[in-house]
Amino acid sequence: MTNLELTIIEKIKKELNISDEVSIIELHDKLYKERNLTHPDKVDEKLKEKAKERFSILNNLLKELKIYIDRHNLKSSSSLILFENDYEKINDRSKILRLEKDILDLKKVIKKQEKENKKLKSTLKKIQKDKSQELTDKLKNYYEPKRSSFLVLGISAFLLILINISVQIQRLSAIFLDFLPIKLDYFNLVLIIILGFIFLSLLYKNFKYRKIQNITEELKSPSFITTFCHIYAKEHEDYFETKFFLESSIERSITNRHANKKFKNQSWHKKDRIIKRIIEVLEDRIKNPIGINDQKSLNYLKDIFIYNLITKGYIRFGKSNNLDREFLIE
């Protein structure tokens, strides 16, 4: 080796505190690793200046070593042949080290994205759970007796009591009776009938409200979900060993189980007799007095069922099949 070559190798060994004899490949590897370890981005702000200086020195030495290797290859064909394997090893090793660094960087990116995905899934699950609860509350509010009904009931009761007290006063009874178009007994009877009707209406609404609450909880129960999937789930043609069901199946299941016959058969045939219709409706009301009888309630129950399954991770959205959405069972 020339003095220049010895100077380059000695400089590197001195910088790396190497006293033993090492091959060019080992020297190149150690220099490359040391340079990467002293990168300014890997140290604190206080040590950045020193790291920049050392990184610059090691980087220049690495360049000089590569120039030395290239010159050595170009000296003669014989030396090129002798040094070819080492040169290729160095290049291969350099590529491997670069690839290892890229892999580490990619692993960090993947780990970061996994954390973000986990956070997004958690947020999505919370939103779906909130949506399910929101739909349940809306359905309950839809059937819950309104305050205005209680107000009317209170006013009616108050008037009934007030009138009965007033008529007991002898001085006012004559004046009141003169202006009253009907007899007092009939008037009291009318007020009692109105009061009874309002009371029964509130009682019916309260029963219906409790019935809807029970239906809502039933739709969330494992037994209903298992029975529904057993009846309506089918094997998907496009996915291997994956079952699915349609949105229309949910509506059909809830309708068959909880809807009144009047709602099930809304389109009456023109030739049906009115008496027959009335009899069928009355029979259905007697058998199922507090069933679902409107599309709005059915839509609420259907959405509650869907969002409950999504929140629990049982299903996910699939494609649309002739305007009928598919749900894939996980």
C-alpha cells in the first residue's frame, strides 16, 4: 500500500479507536455503523452540535474509503480480479445496512399507524354505541306519554272538582244552573267520560311505551340475535365461508314478530268488505293490543338492531344487493 492508502486506513482506525488488524470490509462496516449512530437526529438538542461535527468527520472518512476502494479496483486488471469479491461484499453489505435501516423506519411508521388505527376504531365504536343509544332514546320518546297529556288530565280533574264544589254553594248553584244548557247530572257524566278516556289513553300509552322498551331490549339479547341469524343468515357467494343477511330480513323479522296485522297488510284489496276489515283489525287488536303499527317505529327498531350488532363487532357493512344492503357476519 502507498503512504496515502495507509494514511486513510490509519485515520479511520484512529477515529474508531481500533488497534487490531481488520479487513477493509470490517473497517467499512464499523465506520458505516458508527456514522449512523452519531446522526444528529438521534441525540438531544444539547448534543446536536458535537454530533454534527462527528457525523461530518465520519461521513468524509467513509467517502474517502470508498474512493480508495474504487481506485484500488482501477489499478490493474489483476488487482481488480483479486479485489472484486471484497468490493462486492462491501457494496452488498452497505445495501443490507441501508435496507435494515429502512426496515426499522418502516416498522416505526407501521407501529405509529397501528396506534392511530386502534384509536380510530375505538372512536368509531364509541360513535356507533352512542348512535345505538340515541336511536333507543328517540324510540322511547316517541312512545313516552307527553306532559301535555298529564296537563289535560290535571285540568279536567281540577274542573270536575271545582264545579262539584261550586254547585254545592247554594248562592251560586242557581246562577250556574240557569246558564247550563244541560242538566248537571249529564254535565258531570260527560266530564267523567272525558276524564276516563284521558286516563285510559295515558294508561294505554304507558303500556305501549313499556312494550317498546321490552322489544328494544329483546332485539339486543343474544337469544334473538342467534335465532335471527339461524333463520335469515346465508352463505355468501363472493366470500369464502362468510355468512350474510339483508336489511329487508331484519324488517321482515321484526314485522312478523311484533307488528299488528293491520300494519302487516296495509294494502287492502278493493273487493274486501268493510265489515271484514273491521273484524280482522279488532281481532288483531285483541290478540296484540300494543303492537307496532307505523313505519317510523319499525325503522327505529331496525336501526337499533343493526347498530347494536356493529358495536359488538358481530357484523360489518357489505355491498348493496338490488337496493337491499348486505351485512356480513364476522
